[in-house]
Amino acid sequence: MALKSNQLTPNLTQLTKFGLMNAYLVREDDGFTLVDTTMGAARDLIAAATDAGAQIRRIAVTHGHGDHVGSVDQLREKLGPDVPFLVPEVDVQILAGDRSAVPGVQRGSWPKLKTSPDQLLQAGDRVGSLEVLATPGHTPGHIAFRDVRDNSLIIGDTFHSIGGLTVPSYFSLPFPLPWVGTCDRAQVLESAKSLAALEPSLAVVGHGPAVRDPQAAMAKAIATADQKA
């Protein structure tokens, strides 16, 4: 199934599979950084980059759940080892099959990848124009990316926007799956607050549409989550 493509800014394109799972192409001088990969979508992700006029030069993920890393092995087969795979440092231990290495609850789908990471990401690292932000909670090593050019955020699953912007620290309809997969539901709320404090110009998430000028929506989502805590 082809991906739905939506160019959000001159530098950011959202790619959506099944109307539920998002990946993102971030334009850099040398081509695209692909952030997250959905599942079984390598051919379509590569085609989307080609259609947008450049090649995928690196693959970075916000966290290790299967709906975000599910195309990594296929991408490595098609793109080869010269396109590096960048993954949060904490989550990589679970992806390698060593769940005992990371304390706490590990909810959600954690596929064991064949592809070894080429770079382990920590807060403060830079991936082209993207600054790495630590946002643990949904997974132990979850990260977000801030584009320093326009203060847009690629949030992963610290929020979702299906049915309105929501923090997955509590059960909510119509889309409870991010809550089901959240490993530390108190910590994800603290990470949501840290992202809101950045006053982003645009918030894009793992599941759901982009939110422009999201400060009010983020504040509402956090206030609701606080009430549910």
C-alpha cells in the first residue's frame, strides 16, 4: 500500500501508512533524514523520497517499537550499509534482545532487528538540522527531534493526535494504543511538559495529523493528563 505524502514545510514531509502510522522526511543539503519507518514500507519510503527529489541519506528513529522500526531491516537491504541507522542509546539494548539490560516495564512491540545501529543517540546530539531531545516514558530511551531551523518538533509517541492532541499517560478513545504501549505513564507526562516548554511552531507525531502552532493544544492535553494522574 502506497504512503500518503503531505509536505508540511519546505523541510518536512509526513508519510502516513494506513492512516495511522507516520514517518517523516527531513530535507538536508545532502538529501533526506528519514525519521521513523512505519512497518513493511521500505519500497514506498524510498519511492516517496525519490518523488520528493532526493535520496534517503540516514535513518533515525524516535524509539524502538515495531511501528517505528518495522521497515529498518528492509531499508538496510535496499539502501545498503552506507545509509546509517541511528537509534536511541537505551532502546537499542532491548532491540538487540536483551530486555534484562533495561529496568522497568517494557510494554509494546519490540522486534529483534538484524540491522545493527551505526550511531547511538543521546540528548544534545545533532542529526543534521535536528537536535536530539530526551523524552523517556513511552519507551525507556524515547527521544524527540527539534529542527533548529524553525523550532518544529518530531515528537514520536510522547503525544498522539488521533481524536485531538493527547498524552498517552491514561486510557483514551478513540485511539488507546499509545497508552497500551507506554512503559512509564508518569514519566511520559513529564516529557510532554518538557516539549511544550519549547513552544514549538509545529508538532508532528507518530500517530495522527500535524498540529500547527500547537502550544494551546499541548497545554490542554497536559492539563487533561494531569487531571487523570
